[in-house]
Amino acid sequence: HPDVSDAALLDIYRQLYRGYFNQPGMRSLQEAFPSFLIWDDHEIFNSWGSHLEVSEMDERVRRAAFQAYREYQHARNPGASPGDGAPFHYSFWYASVGFFVFDLRGER
């Protein structure tokens, strides 16, 4: 809704993350199998970045989703810092194997 403030949009995203991440099944899965995460268009809405016209409301929602992603997902990734911006790609080693995780959505 266009009358929702930017702070309220961010709060909505934070509540969604807390709700989903604290759901017993999701929580036990993440505790048993830690994972690294990456930004996706679904953090905003399906097919974000594929539309040629972006409304001001779409941009406001994107900013809220972007900040909440940094707080609840990206902060857990190797080498992440709170001020990181897109692209969110990162790398890490596990034993003698190196990994690079591409961010193919962060700058759309």
C-alpha cells in the first residue's frame, strides 16, 4: 500500500524473516544443515528485475527487502559485513576445495 512508510515496510520484512526462520521445521533444518545464502528476485517479488517499468512503490519495497536480506541472510555469509551492497557474491574454502557463489540478481 502506498501509504505504508519505509520504516514499516522494513519492519514487515523483518517480521517475515523472524517468522519463517523461527518456524520449527525451518529452524531445525538450518540448525542441522547450516547454509550460505544468496540474494534472489523472490526476496522482493517474483520476476523482480525482469520488468521494464518499476514504480516508486516497487523501488521502496526493493529497498526494504534489500536491507532485510543483508540483516537476516547475507550477514551469515563468509566475509560479509553489515554495509555490503550488491553484488553479494562471495567465496570460501572447505578443506582444499574453493567455492565462489555468484550473485546474478543483486544489480538488476
